[in-house]
Amino acid sequence: MNTKKIFFGLSTVLILMAAACTPNTAEDDQLYEQGIDKKDIVIK
């Protein structure tokens, strides 16, 4: 029982660390850095 909790805790920490340490490059952010032309916005 105690071994299962330790194994589960360690695997959870490793999975969260792997998800947090994924590389985030500037190439991924280019999609969000595009400008918006104010003439294209239609307010009704």
C-alpha cells in the first residue's frame, strides 16, 4: 500500500515536470504576434 503511494507520487511529479519543461520557441509564438487591422472589425 505504501509503495503504491510513493510510486504514484513520483510518477505524478515526473509527468508534471515533463509537461512543464517542453520547449517553447519563438516560432510557436509567431501566430499570436500578427497585427489586427481595425478596419476589419465590424461593430453592430
